[in-house]
Amino acid sequence: MPTPNYDLGILITLNLSLTIIAFLVGCVAVWAILKQGIRSQEIMLEVARIAQRIDARLRRDFPNIGEDLGD
């Protein structure tokens, strides 16, 4: 017994809808991953800037700290 055209149309529509939804979810997931990667990179740069400021302040306050640390 062949599938009626009406049922076939519903199945095709369902298939296209699920495909589009899956594509959109994938796009959102990729966007979120990229955004998180950019944010973590910004955080690492900020930590590096803070470390440089601390290093400069320590070297200013303690001029011979390089010798003590083995630099």
C-alpha cells in the first residue's frame, strides 16, 4: 500500500524543519564556542598586563630583585 501524498508531504516538511533547526542550533553552538574563546583570550591578556604591572612595581621597589630571583 503506497504512502498517500498528504502523508509524504508532512514527512518532507518535518524533515526540512528538523534539518533547518539542526543547522541553526549548530550555528549558535559554533558562535558560542568562538565567543568563549575570544573572551578567554581577553582574560589571559588582562592577566598578563596585571603581571607586567606587578613585575614593574616590584622591580621599581626592589631594584636588586632580579639578582635574588636569578634573572
